[in-house]
Amino acid sequence: KRPLGCTYNPDIILTSGSVSQSILKKSKALINTKIICIGSSKYQKPKKFKDKIACCLVIPQGTLKECICLFELSLTYAKKNKRQRFIWRLHPLISFKKLKKISGIFKNLPYNINLSERDLKEDIEECDSVLYRGSTAVVSALNAGLKPIYYQKTIDELIIDPTYQKRKGKEIILNQRDLKLALNKKLDLK
């Protein structure tokens, strides 16, 4: 968004979505640049939410640290709340085999936690909510009508939420108590 000079400023910028288009259009450095939203092949028309059993999809981004962070949070909750199911899935760059080598959380997992290697769409269809941090897979989950729950480790932490511009309808949690409230809250269809 910084000016590069008349010779180097782009004449046209193509964006994959209206959010990035809006951000770029507000830039004073790009006043003479045509900004066009062409869309994305990942776009899916949003679906209406269906009643599903209490199952939360846990989708960390592609780092070992982020996987452990979200899995530990949901594991602690799952041990205390046996009716709440969780599906843990991984970014394609990570494997459960690799995670099991660095963390002991996979020993004696309760029956209400499933490790998934299925297609994302299959996992989404089985869930009513999604617990995430920086994973862009959350967009597919939102389009399918899952309730979004963003885990922010601390109040002053840098937000890594790919849907950071949308605050309504999303639960932002800091701890187990917040997670319980978020999972038990009805989805706001608006």
C-alpha cells in the first residue's frame, strides 16, 4: 500500500476477495490504480446451518506449536465434558506421526476426540462448530454454517485470525470457561 512512484505503481490490481479489494481501495498510494475483484476458486456459496450433534472441528494452522496449543485446550475440555466431541485435523504439512513424537498429549485420548485424516468437507459435515486460530480452512467451515470460535491465548496477543475483520457471530475465547460458554451458545444466524 506504499507509493512506489508513477513508473512503478501498478495500473491494475486483481484481488481474490472483496475484503482485500476494500483494503486496497482505501490506500492513498493506489488512487490511480484500478482494483478489481475477480474472486477465488475456493469460494463456496454459504449454506444454511443444520442441527447437528455437539461436535467441534479443531483446525490449527501448519505449525507444531499451534497444533499443540489448540489440541491441549480442546483435550482439557473433552476430559471434563464427555458429551462434547472434537475432531482434530491437521494442516497438510503436518502429520499426527510427527506430532506424537514431540508431544505426549496423544497418549490415552478420550473417546470423544477423533484424529482425522479425512477430507475437510467430510469433517465439516459432522460438526456444528469450529475452533481455530490462524487456519484459513475456517472459511470453508464458516461457509458450511459452523459456529466460529477463535482462541486468543492472551488479551495482548497479536491476532492471527484470517477473519479478523468480521467480529459479529464469532466467539473469541481466552480460556476453558470461555470455551464452555462458546460451545453451549446458540449460533447467531445473522
